[in-house]
Amino acid sequence: MNEGSVMLGGVRQASQLAVKQRMRSVTNIQKITKAMKMVAASKMRIAQASTEKSRGLVQPFLKLLGDIPDADVEKNVTVAITTDKGLCGGINSTVCRYVRGMSSMYSADEGKEDRLVIVGDKGRAQLTRTHPKKIEEIIQDVGKVRITYAQASTIAEELLKTEYDAARLVFNRFQSAISFKPTITTVLSPNALEKEVEAGGSLDQYEVEGPDRAELLQDLGEFQLASMLYNALLENNCSEQASRMSAMESSTKNATEMLSKLTLTYNRTRQAAITTELTEIISGAAALEG
């Protein structure tokens, strides 16, 4: 066997080794994505139960006070509810795209104030690049623990400090394991709510006993904000788990397809190396006999 054949054989072995290492790497990734899919599916079932229960909390507010997306107020605060972890598809990009569109709309209207409150690290990473001056506050690590009403109330207290006229919560509403609907919920401040009621709101249909109307609207406004925020956090968390489950399923499928192609390439390379070696042996034996 000459020097050229030895070098060619070494190249083939190196190629086979590289393919084999790639196969091992893809196999490990496949195991990880399968495990992440199972974990996300388990978390989604728990989150879905909590989300469906929270919807019963916000429905009375929608019937009593309504949702007024076109409320014409001076001080607007947009709350972008995103995730703290990645690998969950494009749900964070969708929320940030809606927030940018709303911010552009408010900026075009003179005399209106527009501020941002970001919930989640992924929203911070995207919106600080485009709207750094409008960000009022960033709240992180919300989804890393179990979401509770007390947690939502704490965030609501921070939002009340911004002295908004209308708070618009932007989040992904969970519909099914493969469907999430970007949603904007408007919550008026107690002062703006009182003006809305005086202009002919639905609250006039009810008789109020106990505190006066101003105190009632103050309590209702704060309770509505906390309740809406609690539901939005749960909806977005459930959408996150469902989106991650779907993303990991796609990743596992892609890894399986890639592993099949690498296995075929490895077998072909190995067979070609064996055929070449047999040919060289036969050629050498024939040369000796001749």
C-alpha cells in the first residue's frame, strides 16, 4: 500500500469519526428535547386548570365595567407580559410586536403620554433595544415560581404607582395546545373609570349601598387591575408551556430526521471504505501473482 492510499484511508477514518460524533451529539439533543416536551406537557396541564379557573374571576368585571380598548385618555401604560425562559416559539415576539405597534400609535397622537412596564426577561431583551426611554419598570422571574394572586397584587401595586389613566395588558391568551391568541385587555384607573361611568357607563344600572361612588370605584379599579393581571399572567404562562411543548416536539422530529440522514451517510462512508480496502487488497494480491 503506497503513501497516497494511507493518507486517503486516514481521511476516510476522520470523516467517519466526525459523522459518528455528530450522530452522538444529535442523539443527546433528541433525548433532551423529548424530556423537555414531557415536562412542558405536565406543566401545561396544571397551568391550564389554573387558567380556566381564573377566567371566572375576570368575567364579572367585563360584564360590570366592560373592556374599553379605544378609551381616549392622556396617560397610557402598556404592560408587556412575556416569559423569563426561551425555547417557547414566537409568543414573546408576538407580544413585543403588538407593544411596538401600540407605542407608535400613541407617539403619533400629540398630548398623550406612553410608558412601558415589562414583565419577563424576554420582553426586556427585545424592547430595551427599541424603546429604552419609555420603559418605566421591568419585572422579572415571575414565571419561575408558581403564579399566585398575591404575586399579581404586588405587581398591580407597582402599576398603580405609575398613575396611569389606562393600563393595557398585552399577553397571549391560551386557546388550545397549538393555538394562542394575542390579546389586549384595557383597565381604566379609578379616576378614568369614574369619568366613564358619568358619561353613561353600565354601573348606573346598579344600586350601591355602603361607601360612596368614588370609594367604590377606587376599590373596584384596584381589584379589577389585580384580577385582570392575575388572569393575564396565567394565560401567558399556560401559552408558554404549550408553545414550548410544540417547539420541543418539532425539535425532536427534526433531530430524528437528521439522525436518519447521518446514519445513512455513516453507513455509506463505511461501506465505501470497506470496498476500497478490499479493492486494494485484491489489486495487491493480483500484482504479486503477476
